[in-house]
Amino acid sequence: MKYWPLDAGRIVTSPFGPRDGGMHTGADFGFVGGSGGRAVYAVQSGTVIYAGAAQGYGGPDPAGWLVIDSDDQQGGGVFEYGHIVREVGAGAKVVAGQRIGRINPDSSTNGGVAPHLHLSYMPREYNPARKQDPLPVLAGAAEPGQPTQPSGGNAVTIFGIDISNNNGTVDIGQVKAEGFQFVWAKVSEGATFRDVFWPRTRDWCRRVGLALAGYHYIREGDANAQADNFVAQLGDTSIPAMLDFEDGSGGIDNFWAVKNAIEARGVRVALSYIPRWYWEKIGKPDLSRVPGLIQSSYVNGTAYASVLYPGDDSPRWAAFGGKTPDILQFTDKALVAGKSLDANAFRGTLAQLNALLGAKPETPGAPDYEREIWDQLRLRWEMLGWQTLIEAFAEVRDKVLGTSDHGKTGVRP
């Protein structure tokens, strides 16, 4: 399956063929009104064989080009994407329709041209002497969007951000335009702090269609007071919650107490940010039943999230506490919407992430005392002659008082 390299509304600004006394060995694409910063998508699945600075296309890296080679099962041939800022690196496996970069808006690093995408096609191996018009190959191509899981292929990995009042106002529209697909945003902390940026972020994410969770930074103290604070600021109990459990959050019992208190107020807790270092600090408790485990382990450097990402097979994804992380926060210095932000990776499609966010609450790891009391009262016990506690008590009462009430079933309010 093939996808157009730019979003709907694109135009061909310069076709393949003779131009200015020479040969234009590709097709140029752009948008009316300007193309700088617009997302670039992989035409078909394949492997990146060249990436970064390139003569005529600009530099330094990550400005320049991408060249992606596809085997016969992926559609065959090689596509060359020029005048872009790459968001994947050499050796990366990409899926058809996946965002791979953006049109470079800076003429000082894009080869000195007006911002546009130059797309070349070679029908077999990479060979600039055999470039052909890519437009016939794109006939019938799908519009880019959320990539699907290729049968028998590599899993899709999507990216998101984690923000709070510490980041100020984040342009969520630009976050969406840069290809991020989910946002975790701070709602509250402890029993009193409320993040004033949350309402704006919440409403903005809804407008642009980004997956969203609101998070509460757990502090030691009254779980019910923390739950009241979080739910009041959340503003919509249909939004899934994330618990930020780290320095100053106390022991694992406090985690479960706050989780249970929030869910008792009608909000689903879907995610649990518990970094490995804090898990070790509090004695390595069992995490097998925590919802949506998020681990943090940061790579070095400042760059685009997809460039910094250490990969689906990175040891940073290693299990701990009896659970493999569902999400990896791999940097606190991703370049996103003009800011340096925390970035997360999810090894799956947006539909799979939404399923995780929409999952029913897990069975709490802390004791459910109401359930235990109910079981104690209704179950029949061998030690009591297979009677319930009520039946056994009635039998004892009859013997002590000389009554004959045992076996009666009437009740009064």
C-alpha cells in the first residue's frame, strides 16, 4: 500500500521533466500559502538507507534528505525525500504512511530553496541515473494518517509528550502538526495544588483530536483529600487519569490508596508513572497489577523525539516489578513546538493506546476491605459446620438464651 507524502491539499509545484535547460529528476510538492514545517510521510514501508545532510538538499543534520529502500513485498524501489528535516535515522524501519520528517522552512539549511518537498523514485536499487517520475507510482495512493500494523512486520511506534505548568503554554496545535499523537498533562499535586494550565490544555487537545490523560502527582498524606483535589480540577470524569508516583510520593500503599480514592469518585486510572529508580528506593514492590506502567530512562542530547528514541528493542524497556512498561519516557529534551519537553513512546497503534486508556480499572493491589467484610458474612465456613457467621451466631444465641430463632429468615430494616 502506498501513501501520498504530504497531507491532503498538497499541490505539485514543479513536475518531473525538463527544467531550466536541464532535467528535474523528481516532483516537487507543497501547499498554497506556504509549506514550511508541514509533515512528510513515507510513501511505502521500507528501510532508511541514507539520512541527514546531502548536497543540494541542505544541512547540517537533521536537515537534508531521507532515502528509503523497499523490498518487493513492500512495493519495491527506492524513494528519495529532499529539503526536509528528518525525524527517523539511517537503519530505521518505517511503515507506509508513517511520519518521517517535515519540510524544512529555513532556506539557510534546506539548500537555499523556497520550502517544499522534492520526491524522487528509482524502480530498483538506489541509482540517481535511473530516477523516474514518481507521480505514476502514486496513482491510487491513500491519504496519510494513522499507519496500520503491517502483517508479519515491525510494530508501529507512536510518540507523545508529558507537560505541566513548568512548561508554560504549549501550542497543542503545533504538537499535533508535528506528528505527536498523545498528551499527558498535569492536573494537580497533593491535596491543594492545581495546575492552572490544565483546563486550556484539556480543551485544546479535544479540539485537535489528541489522545489525552490528566495526571496527579501523588504526595504523602490524605488519599481522599488528594482525590477530591484531582477530580475537582479534572473537570470531566470521562478523562482517564495518570498517577505520577515518584520522589515524595511515599510507599506503594499510598499509591493504591490514592488510586482507589480517585476511582471511587468515578475516574478511571489508566496510567502509572513509576520510574525504576523510585521503585528500587521504596523496596521493589510488586507492580504486576498497576495500570499502564510508564518507565522513564533518558537518553542524552537535545533533538526531535523520533531522532532521540532509542528503539523498540532498547534495554530501557526492560521489565521490573513483574511488569513490562507499556510506555517509555525516553527524554526530557525533545524539540517539540518550539520547546524542550518530555517525550514518550508507545509500541503500538493509536487504536491500541486508546484501548489501554479505555481499559476497565484493574483489581486494586491494596486490600478491598468492603469486599472482605462482605465475603466474611456471606460465605459458609467449615469451622462453623458450613454455616455463615450469621447462622452460627443465631445458633449460639439460641443455646445461651434458650430461644429457637435459628433457621428463621425474616429481616427488618
